[in-house]
Amino acid sequence: MMLSQGVHPRIVQEMLGHETISITMDTYSHVVKGMKKEAVEKINNFIKNKKGHQNGTNEQKDRQ
């Protein structure tokens, strides 16, 4: 499925010929639910990496 591969819902809507985005999302909402966990994991990893980078930067400043 295109949504599960990261294709934007508007593109999927157009390719499937759905009149509105709500038709696409209502029809394929089960796919989106599975994508939520992946999105949360990506956000958590981003935040952890961001904090680690900021901490590293502060430690470098302290050494100078």
C-alpha cells in the first residue's frame, strides 16, 4: 500500500481517483494506525538525538 510506504495521502487520493481525502483516509485508516507507532518512534529518536547533540555541545563549551 502506498500509504504504508510513506506516499503522501493527497498523492494516494489522486492516484486512486477519490473525490476527497476523507474517502481515502476513511478507507485506509487501518494502514494509518500502524504508521502512528512508527511516527512516535521516529519522533522519540529525533528528540533523543537532539538532546544528545545539545549536551555534547555544552560539554565542549565547558572544556574551553
